[in-house]
Amino acid sequence: MLRCGSRILSKYTLIITEKPNAAIRIAAALDAEGKVKKKVDSGVPYYLAKRGESVVVVPALGHLYTVAGKKRGQSDYPVFDFQWVPRYLVERGASRLGTWLKVISRLSENANRLIDACDYDIEGSVIGYSILKYACSGKEKNAQRMKFSTLTKEELEKSYTELLSSLNFSLIEAGLARHEVDWLYGINLSRALTRAAEKYSEKYATLSTGRVQGPTLKFLATREKSIKCFVPTPYWTIKAKVIVDDAVFEAWYEKNQVETKVEAQAIVDSCRSKTAEIKNVITRTIQQHPPLPFDLGSLQGEAYRLFRYTPMYTLNIAQRLYLNALISYPRTSSQKLPPEIGYTEILKKLGRIAKYESQAYELLARSALKPTEGKKSDPAHPAIYPTGNLPQKRLSSSERKLWDLIVKRFMAIFVEPALMQTTKIIIDINGNKFHLRGKCTLKEGWLRFYSPYMKPESDLVPLLKKGEKISVNRIIMEDKFTTPPSRYNPSSLLKRMEKEEIGTKATRARIIQTLNTREYIRKEKIEVTDLGFEVIDVLRKYCPAVVSLELTRKLEERMKRIQQGKEKRRQVLHDTIEILKPVIERLKEEEQVIGARLSQALMKTRLEDRVVSICPVCKKGKLVILKSRKTGKRFIGCTNYFEGNCKTSFPLPQKGVAKLSGTVCRDCSWNTVKIWIRGKRPWNLCFNPECSSKDKRRKKVEMQSL
Amino acid sequence: MKCKVCDREIVEDDFCSMHLKAFKNLVERYDCWRKALRISWKEYLSEIRHNPLTGECTKEVASYLIENEEKRNGEEI
């Protein structure tokens, strides 16, 4: 029974949202007076709104249901029998979700109409569907759907009055299939690896892999291998410093790389003490088109380029901005902004903010607003755009930065291209051709609206004419080497996953984080660990299909077809199991060998994480952070101790966390160890007992005590 | 059987897959170096070993080849 003040609500519309913030906004938008009554049942909030009829809005907490094996407590594999169960039954620390489900279930009993108002994408559709089916006694067939891309009052009201008559069952089927296929791959392969390592070492460590994780780790391993096996080759560059009107400019030899020293020297010798003649001046004007509206991938890429935010961090901030109705739904792959979003209205609202006022009104003064758009579209949502709403509460620094970036991008896409002029001056020095290049911005165009995130370029060259002679100051030959391929970072890895069409915009950032958590990769400039290599080698050797991009892509294609109603979920699951069966059998047969390889790699990786430096005493062993089994105390010791060759050790503070800091001591240049103690500022410890910084500190303490 | 440079399983020529690739790259690139600088194989290995851009595994293979060449020369003497 539901009370609203002294009244008992016997019939009402129940709206289910994905998160509490969304529930508050929807209730406030739908209430005729904008006043929302918050109720709490067993710690679960829900909101009452009145608009002619009574409306109850209750939030979920993301997914409340998940896929699990039918046999509870089973830790062996293979597992092919599964069902959808409440998360609180199978996940540690999820017991409050049980209360949440009970409250939603209770509220649904007297509802005469149910509406799914979860985010309109694959994940949101699965969340809403599973709650309606399992917690609301199978009411998914009659439920209606709200579809919106922002949480603004206008859009929420509109989506309520224009409800979709049913859930999008094709989208739901595709979502369910994705979860189930990912679970089948993940649980079976991860258990195979984990159990193999556990049986060998008698120690537990979670080793996971999956349908998307495997191929992602594979192309990281391929890149890492290229870097580790790289052989640099020498080449030479030649530049001429020329003088024009007392200013010195650099012109580069026409060949970027001269392959032999003899040839390079010959060129330098032939140019010495010669004058230069201008052979040609080539000027080009280029249009630099405005950037495209943000989809999630490009937003994550740009946030990394500018602020060094990881893709996961950017997604979390964007999600918060969306829930505060400041931007549209961020999990989109669209690069299009349809006119229906109301460009003028948004710009008018942005014009109320002092920072954006002049540019917003400059745009509004134009006769037409036509945004630059890309090719990609998303059936559910447009590209990311600001709603124009003002923040209701203080934003954190990172939220402010991301919001500003989205606003500036939104404005820039309506502006004309920038005009750049490039100049190439071809200089002849005794028959050898050199190029002097420059560029300047003739017209800023959209760059002005996107500042400071992109700046006009300027690299000026002198005004010269064909046939003119100029003097040569110096000819410089530099020896260089080719460089190894660059390491992936979280942003470039995400782009690669997008390019290869593996994972979804919602899951890619999380998969990168999982690879980190599992110790398969480390650092921001991603390095693959020994464990990562071993996992990939094992999978390549015993089940190469599982790490193949082709298989993953085919599955993604089939899931798209489910979404389009052209493929059956049941068939995809059946085929997945048929692929997995022989793979699992093979892994079981080779369990011992696999276990040995993975355990050894795990030990080596964990040791490497604790390496501080090469031992300064024996110069062969490595100084590692260790813990004495006898005393339980932490210290730094040399790995050569185990060979009986070196007893070097240094004490460490026993509290807090200690890790290699990545910096060296200013006084003695030894690597330092960073210590984090709760409640105190982290500090870099130089553990060298002979370091002069210790004398300085001792003297300082003595002076203070006097 | 273990790789001559590390503890991993052998794939070919007594090298694991990583060190095999490094070895093959070393052999392949020597021609470039020879044309560029007119240096011997031994000098090339030494340059590679000290170059900061060289991959970790390549350095290990170069060191192994140098040490084994020295051992072989020592035995001959």
C-alpha cells in the first residue's frame, strides 16, 4: 500500500529509472508544480509526482540482475547452463540490492501502468527489462518506454507524453545475448586459467580473459613484442642555416633520411662555403574544417590529449554531467546533431553564462545554424552536446573542464573553416635541394571558438622570390636512429578497439581497466607484463580462435543482426557453446603445463613490480621490496641473496604502502621509494644510508630542537 | 628445453619466440648498418647493445652473441 500524506494511493503509474539522480529529475520534470515528494522504504528512495494522475518514480542501481551458472557454488568448468539471477545472490557486497528489488517489487503490485525510463541503449534496455520481468512479475510485455537523450525538463516531459508503446525487444535480445555470450566466454576461459595456476602453485589468483579482453591483450602483446625486439637503424639529416635580413632560418635537405654516412658527408662538403639560390616559392591555402561533434570515443580521446584523463575517468565525469542535466547522453557513437535538439535554444541558454555570452550571441546573430557533422550515427542518441542548463551545484575541477570542452566544441561546429597558408621555399645550394617551410593562420574561423583547446599555428618564413640569392651560415649533419613503435596509452588503445570494432562504447574503458587490475599490463604508456605475455601465448597455443579478432567481430556482427531482428539469440548462444566446447577440452587436457607457465609468469610479474633498482653492491642482483617471513617486517633486499652472493638490505617504514616512485634522489641519484601512509602526505624516501640528504636532515632537526 | 637467453620454451634455433624475433631482426638489420657505417658484425652488436633505442630482448640477444663469441675466441686461444 502506498501512502501520499493522508491519502492511500491505490493506483498509479510506476516509472523505473536506471539511477537515483535520473529518478529525481524525472519526478521533478513530471510533477505539475515541480515539487517532488521523496519517500524512503527500507532505505530505498522513491519519488511521488502529481500530474493529473499519480506517478511514482523508483530508481534501480544499474544492473540488478546478472547471468550466473545454474548450479550454485560451482567453481569447476565447463559451465554452459546459466540463468538470470538477482545480483545480490551471487555477488559479494551486493546484499542491499536485495532490499532494492523487494521495494521495486512491492511498488509494482499496485501500479496500473509501468514505464521503463532507463537509458535508451543496450545496457539500459536490459536493466529495465530484467526488473520488469523478474521483480515485477512478468510485466515487461505490457510496459511502455520513455526515450530521451537529456535529463532536461522539456525533453523528459516530451518523452512522457510521447511514450513508446512497448519495449524494444530486439534491442533487449541483443543485450541479453551480449551478456550471455560474454559470460560463457569469460567464466569458462577465466576458470580454466585460474584453476590451472591454482592447481600448480596451490595459491589463488584470479586470471581472467574473455571475448574482447583476449584480442585486446593480443594486439598489445604484438606491439610490445615489436618494441622489445626493435633494432634501430642509423640515418642522417642535413639542415642548412640560411640568413635573410639578419635573421637565421632552417632549411632541410629534400631527403628526410640519408641512409649512409658517406653520402651525407659528401652533401655537406659540397654545400660548404656556397651561396644559396631560391628556386621556387610554393604557397598553398588550406581550409581547416571544424571538428566533428563529440561521440564518446572522440570525447575520451580529446580529454586524454588535453587533460590526461583516462577513458574510464572521462566516462565517469560525463555520466555525472549527464545526470546533472548539463550534457546529453554520453554513451553514443553518433557524430550528428539533428535540428530537433534546438540549437538556438541551447545557445540562448549558454549566452546567459558570462564566459560564453559573446560567442553564443555571435552565433545567434547568424542567419542559419548548420553544424559540421560526421558519418557515424546512432539510432538511439545524437552526438554529445550541452543542454545549456546552468550547474545547480558546484562542479569539481574535472567536471568543469570536461563541460567547458563540450560547450566549446558545440559552438565550434557551427563556425566556418579556418584558413591556413603554407609556404615551401625550395633552395638550391650547389645542386642540392633544401626546403624551408612555414605556415600561418589567415583566418581563425572555428579556432577562435575552440580556444584554448586548439590554437592557430604560426611558423613564419621570410618573403623571398625566385632567383634571389641568400647566404648560408652553416650546414649541419645530424646522426639519428629510427625509433621503435610507440606504446599504446589508454586513449590510443580505445581508438584501436573502436577501429577493430570490438567491445562497445560502454565496455571498452572497463576492459582496459580490467587488463590493468589483472596485472596483464602496467603503466599509462602501456607495457605488457610477463604474465600478460604468458596468458596470450597460452591462449594462442591452445585456443587461437579465442583471441582472434575475426571471431569477435563475427559475434559483434551477429549481435547487431539480433538487434535488427535478423538473427535469433538462441542460435548465437548455441553456436557459442559449440565453439567453446573443444576449446575447454583442450585447456583441461593441458592444465598442468598451462598452470606451470602461468604460475611462474605471475610470480615473475609480481616480483618485477617490487623491483627498485640494480643492487649497487653486487651490481648483478636487483633490489626488491620484500617481507620477512620470520619477522613480518618489510625491507629492501637484493635478489642475489637467494644465490648466497649478496646480503645487501635496507630498512623501510613498516606502515603504509611502499612502491617505486619513478624519481631519483636529488643528492645521491639512487631510486627512491614512495611511501603512502593514511592521513599523511605521500613522500619519497631515499633508502641510501650514506646519502648526504640524511646529514642535512639530521642537522635541521638538531637546529629545530635548540 | 629452455631458450639460450631466458627460461622460456624454445620455438626454433634454441630461442624462445621473443628472442627468436629479436635475433632475426638483428640479422636482417645488419645490412643497413653495414651500408650506413661500414662496420663489422662484432662492432654492430656492440653498437646495438649500447643504443638506448634498442629493444630489451634485442639487447639480451646481442649480449648473448657477444659473450659467446668471446668464449669461443677464448677457447681457441
